[in-house]
Amino acid sequence: MRVRADSPEELARARAAVAAWRDQNPAGTAGQLAAALGGQFHPDYGPVLRGILFAIDRERAAGT
């Protein structure tokens, strides 16, 4: 799956799902995230979910 083929709505849905997962799993790993949420998205979406998790963790650490 190419990220360029994603819609802004799908990316927003993934960002919301990852943020909610992180709130419930503050010490969770990217692998656990992919296992928990992967079934809700395209099978090739794992790297996108991991990237969103990285961005969310970075933003929260910076306090933004």
C-alpha cells in the first residue's frame, strides 16, 4: 500500500486510534501497537501505525 494513496480521513483515523492506544498503553511497544490495531487497517499499514506512534511519542515528550 502506498501512503500517497491514503486519504486524509484514513490517516486521521489512524492517528486517533494510535493516540487512544498510547493513552491506554503508556509503556506499550510499536509491535504491540501493530498487533492490537493492525486488523483495523490495510494489512500493509503496520509501518504507518509505527510511524504515527513515533510522532505522537515525540510530540508528547516535547510537550506539544
